[in-house]
Amino acid sequence: MLIQRLLPPDLFATKTVFVTGGGSGINLGVAKHFAALGAQVAICGRTQARLDAAAEELRALGARVCPVAADVRDMAALQAALSRCREELGDVDVLVCGAAGNFLAPAEQLSANAFKTVVDIDLLGSFNAARAAYDQLRRTQGSILFISAGMAYMPHAFQAHVGAAKAGIDMLMKNLALEWGSHGIRANSIVPGPIDGTEGMKRLSDPGQQAQFVGGIPLQRMGTVDDIGQAAVFLASPLASYITGCVLVCDGGQNLAGSAFFNQGAQQMLRAQTRT
Ligand code: HXC
Ligand code: NAP
């Protein structure tokens, strides 16, 4: 990992990082970056087997790991997960709110429950995690990282549910940065661009459209899980000790070209799904 060559391997030694949705994809990549710099890591998600497999990968990097199943929509389950994390690893220094759900759906075909489900996982789940971790974060003067998306500030077709949820996350982040700053707690968001090989990309774009995606990105490449891990450790590190309330867009400049290329691809993908 690049980060191991650039930052001290003990940067997060003695620190505890709790990652919601940490069993896979971008969030697991973030967890690995903290583990590689000495942190002990708790990961939560709904699937214990997935968490156990991810925990092995984190242990291979030398971390002490607490894989604990919890649905972020269930406040009691999250509180129990954070208590267990505290017993095993100590108070949380860094909370990463990354659990999310997504699918393509035209707004007029979204049921009320479909819309609510994504808002519940992404937005309510992020609030629940931050609220459940508050006492611990206050003791450690820790920080929170929210994993947002470009849908938060630019409309993307068939993503009304996700746009609303992620925009809510970014405003929640700013409110917490404002209110909890005086307790020494920082809060920031990361907006990943299209990240190669992830569940999110699988759901939102056809692999055949990759060249189209890359063509719409000024830096002319897909993002990697490592790109987001690097942004996360920076924001949680002392290098960013005066940064709070910030939305860090890590997308190779993708947003500069707008969402038209995404919208066209999503239209084709949705049509193909409807035919099958
Ligand atoms: C329309 C859908 C749907 C679909 C589900 N629903 N899938 N509606 N199109 N494709 C509706 C259901 O019919 C139901 O409404 C409601 O949503 C809840 O569905 P459940 O299956 O009961 O929900 P649940 O089991 O809680 O699962 C949540 C989920 C699922 C979001 C639907 O896909 C999931 O678990 N996802 C987690 C993994 C994931 O999505 N990863 C990608 C994150 S990437 P009714 O009315 O029938 O009851 C990401 C990328 C951002 O966020 C940006 C990338 C560039
Ligand atoms: P992913 O692998 O599907 O990650 C989502 C994780 O959240 C999974 O591990 C999932 O595990 C967990 N999760 C889902 N619902 C949950 C719930 N109710 N309670 C607890 N955990 C839950 O997808 P990804 O593509 O890597 O996305 C990760 C994050 O990056 C998300 O916040 C996403 O919005 C954001 N993002 C992704 C992209 C991209 O290109 N992929 C772009 C922008 C933003 P279980 O199913 O086992 O619970």
C-alpha cells in the first residue's frame, strides 16, 4: 500500500477505528488503510460471515479486529456493537459511516418503502452511528468520516433516493461539525467518484460502459479503493487537525463534467434490466 511508504506505520497506533459497512468494498479498503498504519479496527454490517472474512484480511495487516454484526437502522444493535468494540478495543477515535444501499430506479417507480429503505440505511444509519459513538468520541476528541456520493450535490438519473439520502448526510456532517467542534470532535465527508470493482459500480453501470465512464473523468481513470483509503487516513490524521465540516471530493474531477454521461449509461442499463 502506498500509504505505508508515505506515512509512519504507527500513525494510528493506540487508535480505534469503527467502520459501518466495513465488511466489503470501499469501506473495507478504508479499514485496511487504518489497519496498515497501526489502528485497531471494528467493522459492522448485517452479515457476520462477510465481516469474519474481512476481519481476517485486516488481521493479516497486523490489526486487532472486532467484527460485529449490526444493522445501522437498528439503534439498539449499533449501541451494543459500539459497547462491544469499547470492551475489546477501547473508545472509538475514528468513526467511519459507510454503510449504504443503492439500486437504479426511476422516481415514479420507487415505492415509498424503497425510498425510505435507502434513506434509513444511509442517512438514519449515519446519524445512529454518530449518536451511538458520541460519548466515546467526546472522550477521545475523535473524528467522524461520512462516505457520501456525488448524488448529494448533483442530480443523477434514477438516484432520487440516493441523492436525498447522501445530501442529508453531508448536511448532518456539517451540523455535527458545528455542534460537536467545541467538544473536540471533527466531522468531514468524503465523496468517492466511480470506484473500480465495487458493488456500487456493479449496480449503477454496465461493465461495457467503463470506457464511457473513464472518458467523462478529467483524470482519465476510474478511482480505486486505495484512493478513498488515502483520503480517509488524511482526514482522520493530525495533518487535518484544523479541517472540519469539509466535503472532500475524491473523484478525479468527474463532477466537473456533470452527470449526463452517467444518466445515459444508467438509462441503457435500466432498459436492459427491464428486458431481462
Ligand atoms: C426498485 C427496489 C429495488 C430495485 C429493492 N427495492 N430493490 N425498488 N428497484 N432494484 C425496494 C423493495 O421492493 C422494497 O420496497 C424496498 O426497496 C426494500 O427492499 P428490501 O429488499 O426489503 O430491503 P433490504 O433487505 O433492507 O435491502 C436494502 C437494499 C439492498 C438497499 C434494497 O439492495 C441492499 O442490501 N443493499 C446493500 C448493498 C449495496 O446496495 N451496496 C451498494 C452501495 S453503493 P417494497 O415497496 O416492495 O416493500 C452506493 C453507490 C453510490 O451507494 C454512488 C456510486 C457512483
Ligand atoms: P458495498 O461493498 O456494498 O458496501 C456497503 C456495505 O454496507 C456492505 O458491506 C454492506 O454489508 C453494508 N450495509 C448495507 N446495508 C447495511 C445496513 N443496513 N446495516 C449495516 N451495514 C449495511 O458498496 P461500495 O460500492 O463499496 O460502497 C461503499 C460506500 O461508498 C457507500 O457509502 C457508497 O454509497 C459509497 N460510494 C460508492 C461509490 C462507488 O463507486 N462504489 C461511489 C460513491 C460513493 P451487508 O450487506 O453485509 O450489511
